[in-house]
Amino acid sequence: MSHKYVLDSCAIIAFLYGEQGKDAVKDLLNGDNEVYMHSVNVLEVYYDAIKRIESNKADLFLKWIFNDSPIKILHEITENTIRDAGYFKSAYKISLGDSFVLATAKLQNAKIISSDHHEFDIIEKQENINFLWIR
């Protein structure tokens, strides 16, 4: 049975670097699931890779995400995306990237794959958004 998921940047970073939680992400990517990321969150992954490793390796990660992975990249920033992301950013004082993860999950009616309890635990309790925690 197929499920819908939205990857938080920390989840795909765990997968790319072989960190704790990588196997859960790998299973979701290899399964019969619809897996989404917003391009704003792909930017977070790329930025993180440039800080950690050489930029040419960061480019390889970016190429894999866009061309070789099963992840569906969403580029559009609609009025609903702005409204939802703006609400989450304002209500919870979170990063812009986190607000896009939440808005994307809400609009796709999907679960968020994350390890970022610090940012999202309160939101999970107060909003109608489901999470799949990788660690």
C-alpha cells in the first residue's frame, strides 16, 4: 500500500551521510510510496552539503535528488503554500525551511519524515500534521 511522505531536510541528510535514521529513509524511498520535497528544503540540503564537504560533492547530492532519486520535487509556491508556511512560521517561530515542510505536508496530505523533535514536537501535538520519526 502506497503512502505519502514529505522529507524534512534532516531526514535526507541522514540518508546521504549514513547517519542514524538512514535505514528508515532508505526503506521509504525504496518502497511503494509517494515521497515529496519542496525545492526550498532541497536548498537546505545543498547548503548543508556545501558547508560539510566539497562543493563538487554537494553538486552530486543535488543531481541525485533531482534526477536519480524517487523524490518528487515541488517547485511551485502557491497562494496556499504562502498562507500555510506563513502561518506556521509566525505561530511557532520556526525556520523558513521548516515552515515549507509543514505547508507541503499539509497541502499534500502527507506525513513528514524528520528527526527534528526540537522544532516539531509541539506542532505535532497542536496541529493536524503527522510525523514519522527516524530517530
